[in-house]
Amino acid sequence: MDKGHIYDDTYKYIFSNKRIFLQLIKSFVTEDFVKDITLEGIDLVDRSFISEEFLSRESDIIYRITLKDTEAYIYILLEFQSTVDKSIPIRMLLYIIQFYDLLLRNSQKGLLPSVFPILLYNGRANWTIPSNVKELIDKRIPEKYIPGFEYYKIIEKDIPDDVLLKLHNLVSAIIYLEKRKDEKGLKEAINKVTDLIKDENIIDIRMFAIWFKRMFRQKVDIEEYDKITNLAEVKNMLTAIADEIMQKGIEKGFEKGIEKGFEKGIEKGEKKERCAVAKKMKDLGYSVNEISEITGLSTEEIAEL
């Protein structure tokens, strides 16, 4: 598998988590409408809904959002090429037009929904492409006939480290690590990163650990990787089932979906161990839904503990 594809599907995996996606836009999109987006008001759009005509690249993500009882969409193009690509604004516009065409074929009632386009770029080179496609077009005809389309840029290299550390969340940890392009810088960043993510949702930390391994396994030794995965254990609370999950669930589950791999590992865990984990989580104040999601126990079983 080539490096570009690894970047694409690994980022697609991490930002398919609604909490992490919401953290991304709340942290790095400064438009006012973002303030009104809630976790309950977002849903990842299934590829079967979009069809193969749209989002042909595995790296692209689209979420349906609710804004004041109105449906809208946020489209993220993940761009991890080593060189700056002049075609990006055109490609983003094309995808959105294809999406609108798909909607119109299903129904022509009412207005088309808004689509907010985001470019997430992690390259070393400066992003020099204009934010509006209009700037790429020769204007020898009246400008009113020149199509305009603007996209929102999140350029990782341009985000200062002090801003990332101040944000103190999982997405800032992702970008902080991504900015470390050499092995030495990466190792020095790991201790800071574990502090950034220590208060995050346990499932999100596990997903982060898988993302980290996928992205940096060629650059760090097992001891450095363990600093991340040990944190994911939340003070050894899940030690009893972690080996089963990591060894048999995660690696296969990554290609098919982490949820399937995680569930497979949980199913093989002893009921007694899962109940012990659930009871410990209750003592630590986790919600019934979080406990159920992690242990595989029903809400009724958890209530009886």
C-alpha cells in the first residue's frame, strides 16, 4: 500500500468518529455557524447514499448536519500529496456539483442544501492555491459570468504549536504529531501528546492509538508506541480484554471497520471480566451507554452490577 493511500484511509478512519470530527471543526473552523453544531445534530453520510458518482476517493468525508432545523452538509477533502495541487478547488467544486445533481435527480422540491467545503492539508510545501476558483480563471469576459467557489482551508503546518497545546484535545494532538516530520521530533512530541489526550473519551483514545500506529509505525519503536496504547487502557482498566482486542480485532478490524474488530474482541472476552470492567467504569463515573459500548454488556446487565 502506498504512503498516500495509508494517509487517506487512516484519516478517513479517525474523522469518521463524530466526536473527533466535531472537535476538528469546533477547534479550527472560525465561521459563526459552527457554534450551533451539536453532536446530536451530525451524522456521517453513508457511501451508499452518495453513490459511486460522488466521493470516489476513499479519503473524502461528508457529514449531514442540522442547523436550526435545516439540513446542511460539511464536506472535507483530505489532501496529503507532497506537492501542491492546482486542481484541488476545481475538484472540490466538481464533487459538490455532482452531489447537487444527485439530489436533484431524487427530488426537485425546495432549495438545495448548503455544503460547506473544507480542505485539510498536511504537506510541507506552502499552500499557494487561491481559496476561490475564480482566481484560477482568465477574465476576458464580464466577471459576472465567471464561476466563483470558495473553500475553507485548514493548513496543518501553519497552525502554531502553542495554539495546538493550548487547545489540549485529541485533534490538536493529531496535528501536533503530524508536524513532526522526523523521528527525533516525533519521539519528543509523544509525552506532550499523551497529556493532550488523557481526558478524552476512552473509545476516541483507542481510535487515536490505532491511527498513531498506522501513521508512525515505521518511525517509532514499540516503547514509544506503548506510551500511547498504555494511555488507551485508562489506568489498566481494560487490561483483561485489551490483548484480545489488539491482537485479533484491531488489525483486521481496521480494514473492515474498527467497530467490527472491537466487537469481535469483546465477544471472546469472558463475561466475568467484562462485568468487572463495567463495574470499575461505573465507579469511575462513566455513563451506561459508554460502558455498554466498550464492554458489550446490555444496559440492563450494567444496571444490575
